Amino acid sequence: MGVPDMKVSRRAVLSTGGALVVSFALAPSLAGAAARSAGRAAERSLPGSLGSTPMLDAWLRIDAGGITVFTGKAELGQGIKTALIQVAAEELAVQPQAITLVTADTARTPDEGYTAGSLSMEDSGTAIMNAAAQAREIMMRLASERLRQPRGELTAAQGAVIAPGGRRIAYADLLSARTLHVRAEPRAPLGNPAHRRVMGRSWPRVDIPAKVFGERAFVQDLRLADMVHARVVRPPSYGARLRSVETAPILRLPGVLSVVRNGSYLAVVARREYQAIVAMEALSGAASWEETASLPHQSRLFADLLAWPSRDVPVGRRGRPPSLRRSHAATMLEAEYRRGYLMHGSIGPSCAVALFDHGVLTVWTQTQGVYPLRSALAGLIGLPESRVRCIQVEGAGCYGHNGADDAAADAALIAKQVPGRPVRVQWMRADEHKWEPYGPVMLARVRGALDAAGHIAWWQYQVWSNTHSTRPGGARELMPAWYLERPLSPPAPSPLPLPAGGGDRNALPLYRIPSLRVDYRFVPKMPLRVSALRSLGAHFNVFAIESFMDELARAGKFDPVEFRLRHLDDPRALAVIRTVAERFGWRAYRRLAGCGKGFAFARYKNLAAYLAIAVEVSVDRGEPMPRVLRVVAAVDSGEAVNPDGIRNQIEGGIIQAFSWTLLESVKFDRTRITSRDWASYPILRFSAVPRSVEVVVLNRPGQPFLGTGEAAQGPAAGALANALADAAGLRLQDLPLSGDRIKGAMGS
Amino acid sequence: MIRLIVNGRPVEVDDEPSTPLLYVLRDTLELNGAKFGCGLGQCGACTVLVEGAAVFSCVVPVGDLAGQRITTVEGLGTRERPGALQQAFIEEQAAQCGYCTAGMIMRAQALLERNASPTDEEIRAALEPNLCRCGTHLRIVRAVRRAAEARQRAVASGVSSLGRAG
Ligand code: FES
Ligand code: FES
């Protein structure tokens, strides 16, 4: 049983440290109000996701079948499975092979919300580490009683507790089914960070073999008995209404089982996948739509963004407002930076399989949040949540909120029409390009002044952007619901709360600046569909801040690295910067013609991983693409569980951020998205990726997990822009950086 | 009925001749290796070998392939006997989400069959048609180089083969 669902209260008795701890093993939802609020106060102090799921047996099961660990987080290609297994293996004193991990499934695992925000290690890793340590301690005490040996003389190893003479009791023999049905303690007897066996080692990822041998690894690979294939005919543009469609000829096509029409929602079901595609194309040809020109002029997008009504969110205020006695400011600069809409651009279009059987809906989905999706689907289909189960199965990398949840909605809507048969829906490439929610448009204005000593005296930063999350929530966020006969409309957007923030994520510089004012101009109007893209606003804000830092350094005639160091106090920030400068050979760097170097630093969300990066590029007159010759990065994400997994994530984050920064911006006309494939929305290919990327992991054993997945996006963008400025003597403030902009700027 | 030789085994399929090979492999033959990425010949997720050459299986009609030898990543080896590239991709941990991986391996396989010791530049050039959104490119290049080296060592010591079927 993953989630406790007891009907009556019971008491579990657990002896710890000589004291008798009585814990009321109530399911939180059944507890009385008083107990609940008292419990809440206690649970707030529980580490990681134990705070919301405090029972140990929600996380761990140990029996004759082995050790099973449960996480509410999802494998997204970031390697979380392997890292969580390592954490559990460390604290349970077993080899990682001894552990089976069950990931996000509403019937089996804790509710850990979304797998997002680089929080999986902090939430789930911390919970599992503490739960495993407490379970080990419980087993040690039980063994101490059974073996009549003092606790201090026992050791745990290889799945057993061992006494000095060699007598041993296997974990499974110490526990009954309910022994671990106890509430977590705020402080677990965690293993000594100086003696790690499994954590801190580059354990090979457990998910990779299935992927290289062509085993069933992805939701796209599911083949259930009697499964049929569906394709959706998406409208040609946002808000388009289906005027008419003739379905009779479609029903006569080979393999077609049914056509689903519900308002402007149109789909076809066929026996085989390619039959569904052929039928979808025919159905699309048979449909006529009414479209509206609801999109802004792309060429006026940034002027529009500034003109649209906005709501002010104060992000940071420090010191006295600047008196602007300019005579005191040795140097004063200002700049404006812009970024268009960016695509997640998953290589595998979104996919889901759904089965509606005897009033129960089961959905296999690549969602980042099985529980939020379950409530959204329950609302969409009109079922109680108890009759909907969402099971996460890996898809292609998503990098945030892409089409995954909508594809699950498609599968659910269509499965309802063909009860008893599993329905597999995969989006076509153009569906993914045109309908995924994009990373929002952004614009920042920065002003800053250096004092006579070359310190930043004041800083003013304003960033305009939409919300950076429209995740479900409820059914209203599911895009297919907007086209039904009785359409739902998305709720009014709101800014994500600080300190993590959304459009204002990392808008506050970490640098020591005595007088500062940072504001988020939150723009509710969002003519293009937008949501969370890896790192949210941090990609752009760090790009802008780090570009401007270089401008200030140049104005003050400081080396960019020295300039950053003199505005930072946090020793961990200094350590990543110094490490990179040294490994890159920053000081001794000799510039060849056409080459340049750039540096950037940020602490993700100003409260998570520290990352510094140096980049060397070369630019060739007349060539639209710069060459990235060399990249060196250093990351401190707290205790490193799987250093190679961290390197993999950071390398990938850097290359992806280079692609966004150099090449990408969604194209549209007044009615339609025109970036509909990889030709109209190119991304970085092998010829343009860096020649080398070196990532140094600064491991901090015993320190909290800080997460890794999004740390590189902003610094990579900033360092690349700074390297281009250094190489070509030009400062590019509009993303993407490559192409005609470089050529144009160099020609002038 | 169309006859094919898939991973060394003769098979007959009853798909319409216009059906792209990708759907025959995935849907009819229930192989997972070739992936749908774009259906447009733009991303390489669907890459397989036809008579030893890398092709986009999403745009090749199965009717054009009668009697031909087709290799997917399943044909290169198994967990017990991995192909050189499969082994190297694991050793280099050359995947993040891994959705592009099988296509990358197949395109690399075609390269190594015609060029046993490619330079990094040649590897990059050969892999140019295949996209990876996770940014695993440099590990993929390293894995291909590692496989080439392993294969050269194997040839030198008299053991053969890049993978099994082909
Ligand atoms: S799926 Fe065949 S090239 Fe993209
Ligand atoms: S590893 Fe995810 S697309 Fe390449």
C-alpha cells in the first residue's frame, strides 16, 4: 500500500532511544481538525516530502520480495531514478541493485506534486534518505532485542543486521507488514557523510540499458491487449471553430473504428497507427474552420508587450532609492534585452494511453505530475478522483510543461468513446510545435551605476513577461477542453510566488549592491499559449543580468571575473567562479583573431545550485553561426549523489541553452503559428554544438540537495553572449543571437 | 504480403505498401527501437539500416523494400551480448531521455560500417541529420569513438563484429 488509506485510527508503537514514541497513524485526510493543525505544525518540520507524506511505509516496503522504494517524482531523462535508488541504498546499507523503485503512480506512490523546479532531490531525495535512515534504525533496534545485543555493537550491511559474532537477521525477518507504518521523526539518524559507499559515486543510470537495446522504455512503446490508435485533428489556429466536417467517407477508410466529434474537438480512432494517421489527414481535409486573427504582429511584439496592461510585482528593494546625483556615479549605463517565445521542442511528440473500463479511467502518461493530472482529468471526464488512476511512464524529454498533459486529456476523452479498449494517442510533429505552451516572451530594462571605486552603487531592473506556469490545476488548463461543445476556458493567469518566482525567477542579482530596485511587470495578456519552460524566467533574467555585469565591468575597466568576485560574499559562489576561472585558464587566456571568452554566474532561484561557466567562441565574418570552441562549468548542487548524472544534466542544459540563445524564436503570423516543424523552428545540430564541455562537480557531502536540472540555462546564455561580445566587439541584446544579427552587427 | 528480412529474420507483413517502414516496425512487428519524432525526415529518431545504409524509416514506404535487409537497434545485440555501440553508449552514459538514442546508434552503425576509425569531425558530420533536444551530443560522439576503438581492438585480436545481425 503506497498511500495510507485507513478507515479507522490505530496506534503504532515504536520504541526509540529507550523512550516510547506513540504515533497516531491516521491518514491525514481523516484526522480531526485539531489533530490536523497540530500535525501540520509538526510536519512542517519534517524533511523534504515527508512533510506532506509522513508515514514511512508510503516510501519504503521491505519484505521477503526485497526492498521497494516509492517516489512521487517522475523519471524525465534527468536520471532521478538512479539517484533516488542510490540515496535509499546508502541509508539502508545495501547495494543499489537490491532496490526496486516505483515512480509516480496515483495508486501506489506519495503525492509529490510536479516533478519540476529542480526540486526532486530536495523533495523526494530528502524524504527517502530520512525514511530509509529511520527504517534502518528501527530494524537495528528490533534486531538488538532479538539478538540480545546492544544496539551499538550491531552493524547493518547487505540487507541484514549483523552481530559481532557474525549472527545476522535479514531485514525482511525483522519487519512485519505494519512495522514501518509509523510517522517519520523530524531528525533521522542519517549516515555519516564522511563514509559514503553509494552516494557520491557515478552509478550507471538504471534506465539507459532499456533505451539502447530497444526494450519497452517509453509510453510510446506501450502495447496493451486490444489497443487502438487515435489521432486528433487539431484546429489550424488558436480559437478556431469547426464549421463543418463530413465524417461518412472517413468511416469507410481502412481500419477506421470511429470518428470523435465534440464541438470543435475532432479525432479519429483506427485499428493500426498508420491507418489513424491516414484517416486524420483525410479528416483534416474534410473539415472547415472559422479562424480569428488573434495574434500580435511579430514585428511589433516587444512594443506590444510594453503596452499591454501589466501588474507590478516588487521583487527586490534595497538601500535608499537612488538620489541620482549623477556626479557621484562615476559611470552609468542602461540596456534593454529581449527574448521571444521558446519551444520545449521535445524530440518525441506527446503521447498517452488511456483505458476507460467499467467506469474507471486508467491513463499511462508522461506527465510531470500524476496527482494534479488526475484531478484535472477527473474534472474533464466527470469522474470522482477515486475512479481515475494516472501512471507515469517515461516519454521523450519534456523540459517543462509541454503537450504531455494535453495528450493525456486527448487519450481520456477518446477512450471514453471506446470503452473497454486502450487508446493510444500520439501527437504529430506539427501538433507539438504549434500547440505546446511556449516559454513566454520577455523583455528587461536595466540601469546601473558604478561608484568611483568601481563598485556597483545602484541597480534598477524591470522585467516584463507573462505567467510562467499554466499547468493543471484543473480541467480548465487542459487545452483539448477549450474546444469541446461545452468548452472550458483557462483560468486567469497569476504570477508565481517569490522567492522562486516565475518571470521574475533570478531577476534579483545575487551581487552585493547597496541600492537596488527590481520589479516584475506581470503581463496577464498572453495571445500565444505559454507555460513553464526549464528554468522559467531564469534563462532570460540571468542572460540580461550577466550581460549587463559585463557591460559594467567593461565600463569600469575590470576583468569580468574579478568584477563578479568583488561583488560576492558567499563562499560557495566564490568557489564555483574560481574553479571555472582556473580550469578555463581565464587569466592567461590569449585571444586569437576572431575568438573571445565570456563568463557568467548564477545561483538558481537564488536559493538552489550555484553554477559558473566560461565559454570560448570564434566568429567568422559572413558566417551566421559562431563556433563554440570550449566550455568549462562548475556546479555546486549540495551533496552530489551521482556526479556523472549531474555532469550529464549540466552538459545537456548548456547545449540546450545555447540552442535557445543562438537560434530559437517561435514564428507566427496574425492567425497561425508558423513554426510547425524542425525546418521552420531549427535547433542546434551536431555541427554547431561546442567542441568540448567540461563540467566540474563541487561535491558537498552532508549538505542539503539543491537540485541540478535547470542550473545551467541562464549562466550558459549569459556566458555565450559575453563571449560573442568579446570576440566580435559587439553587444547583442536580442535573442536569438545568431544569424543575420551577428552578420549585420559585424558588417556595421 | 511484403517480405522483408528484419534483424536477420525473414518476415512477411500485410501492411499497405504505402505505409512508411516506421509503422511496420513499431506497430506490426512490435519493435521499439525506431521512434516517431517528426515523420518528415527532419530528426532521425526513426533511423534504421536498409541494406547497411541509414535511412529515415518514417518516409520510406515499405512497398519499396521487398526482400531487403533491415536492421533496427534490437538487431545489434542484447543485454547479454551487446553490440559495440550499445556497450559504448552505456559506458559513456550517452543518453538523457534516450528518445533519440536508438536513431543515433543506427546512424553511427552505418558510419562505422563504412569507416572503421572516423575522426570526431567525421562522426559529427555523419550524425548531423539526427537531432537531440537533451544536448547529449558530446557524449554521443565520445560513445561512437569508443565503439570504433573497441571494434578495432577486437579486430586486432581476431574477434569480430559490430553487432550481431545486419
Ligand atoms: S521521425 Fe523520421 S526523421 Fe523524424
Ligand atoms: S537524449 Fe533526449 S533527445 Fe537525445
